[in-house]
Amino acid sequence: MPSTDTLLAFFGVSILLGLTPGPDNLFVLLQSAQRGWRAGMAVVVGLCIGLVVHTAAVALGLAAVFAASAMAFTVLKLLGAAYLAWLAWQALRAPAPSGDAGDSGGAAAASASAAAPSLWRMVGRGVVMNLSNPKVLVFFLAFLPQFADPALGPMGGQLMVLGLVFIVAALLVFGAIACFSGVFGALLLRSPRAQQWLNRIAGIVFLGLAVRLATAQR
């Protein structure tokens, strides 16, 4: 078990990493703005489930095997890029909401709500988004062991504890992003024109993330 000082330092670093712009927090921000804070929190839960899998892989030593395989890395990153490209296509081709912009948020928001995926589907999006990014696994493989000490006990147990601390930090940071972005997005959804532009921005960002992931190196 890592010492309390180590865990506090690790928690602080994890918070800072969560605040650093990256694919996961951008994904939370955009999904929350488009579909509301509840959908955003569902995505956050999915991302954290993915982090649990990554943590277990590192603790069990599977991550090292994966990181050594260029083919596995390439296949997974291309699948992740394809998924992001599909989300970009869906956002860009989303129909323009109809309704009176002065309708107190009525028609546009109601239309968006009716077309929104279920919360379980949003959880699934978060899981796929996280697990299909091999950079997360490679990062965990390089990051977690730096805070573990073989003299304090089995490395696997320490890595699991550190991974859980990282997940708590991610849950707090991403949850705050989801709530803030969801409230802001709810205001935008009152305007059909603003919603249309939000969809376009989301599509462009998702497409950019897809290109970035497809060209990522280990």
C-alpha cells in the first residue's frame, strides 16, 4: 500500500492531468453540451469503467505485453479512430432542429431530448472511447509504476490502489466538466441555430481527434 503522502501527491498530479485538454475531457465537454449534464455524467461513468480495465491490465502485467505489440497498438488505435470518425459523421449530418427560437427553449430542446441516446448508450460511448485509445494504456503503464515502491508490498496491489485514486480524480474533474458544460449547453439548445453550430463544432472536433489517434505513435 503506497504511503499517505504518496497517495496525496499522486491525487494532486491526477487532478492536474484530468484538467489538461485531451480526448477524454473534450469528449465529455461536447457530449454534455449537446445532450445535457446527465448524458455527460453517463459518459464519465463509461470512461471510468474503461480506466478500471486499464488499471487491471497494468496490475496484471497485460499492458506490457500489449505495449510490445505494434500490431495490437495499430489495430486498436484504428478502431478508435473509426469510432470517432463515425461520431463526427453523426454530428455533422444531424438535422437542423426546427421550431421557433423564441419558444422558451421549447421545440429545439424537446427535439434534441427526444433524439438523444439513452444513458446506457452514453455509458457505452464512454467505455468504447476509453478502451479504444491505446495511448491511455501505454500512459498508465508508464505513469502508475512511478508511484509504487516494491519495498511496500506487492506491486500489483499498489498499482490497483493508484489506479483507483486516479479514477476518483478523473470522476471529480470530468464530472465538474459535465455539469458545467451541460448547463451551458442547455442554454444553447434554446436556439436552433446555436444547436446546429454546436453539432458542427462537435463533428469537427471528433474528426480532429480521430485523425490525431490514427496518426498516434507509441
